[in-house]
Amino acid sequence: MVYFYAGFVVYKHKDAIWAAITPKRLLLGWIMFAVIFVVLRPMRDVQACTDDVSKLVKLTMLIGNKACQLVYASLGVMVFYCTAVYYTQWHQLKSFAIKLAACCFGIYLFQQFVLQLQYYKTGFSVLVGPYWLPWCGFVIAVIVSYLLSALLLRTRTGRFLIG
């Protein structure tokens, strides 16, 4: 819910946010994200060493883990968003990028099914090996999901669902 509300607030104040994006602020944001990610990400994975800890300590650790994740994930989303906004303000997007962006919700929906099909219903994972599997899986999933989304957007129902 935090991310949905944050998205609503950002959209409501997008003009002020876009005007405030400068190269120096972007650089500072990326540096802050890198430092916070390097510090907080390992802290999120810290677990109690023994089973003798109380339920209060376990609950405190769980809350701390989720708080760390919320902080670095939120900051990461902000710097990626600001970078994308800054880039699109100063660069003309290619028509393919615009078409790809129009299909992004469909790609998001289809990719999970394409990946499951690739990994569990075919011998693809054995064919490419563990090192190349995520990379090849990503490329194939994006291409197939894009094609399925583009086809679905040609229908009235598809435009209603993902357009």
C-alpha cells in the first residue's frame, strides 16, 4: 500500500517534482542509494543465531528487516524514476521505446507465464545452463511477452485490459 500511495502523491505533484530534478540531485540520489543499499541490505539478512531468542526479539528483527527493505527499496524507486524523468525530458525517445512502454503492463502480466513455461515445461534450463539461464530467460520472456501484448492490444478487450 505504501508504494501505491506514494505513486498517487508523486502523480499529484509531478510538475513540482520534475522541475526539481537536476543532475546534481540525481548524482546525490544515486550515491545515497548506493551507500544505503550497501549498509542496509546485509542488515536485512541478519538472523538470530540461536533458537533461544525471545519472541519479542524475533518480532523486533522482523520489523527491522522490513523497515530496512522499505527504506532502500523506496529510495531505489525514487532514483530510478527521477533518472527516467530526467532522461525523457532531454532526449527524444525512439518510436520503438514508446511502443514498448505502451505494452509494459501486458509484458508484466505475460512474463510470469512465459518464464514458467520456459523453466518448467521445456528443457530450456538444461540446454543453456545455470549461468546463462537468467539472461536468456529474460530476453526470451521480454520478446515473447511484448509480442503477446502487442497482439492483445489490437483487440478491443485487450485495450480495455492492458491498454
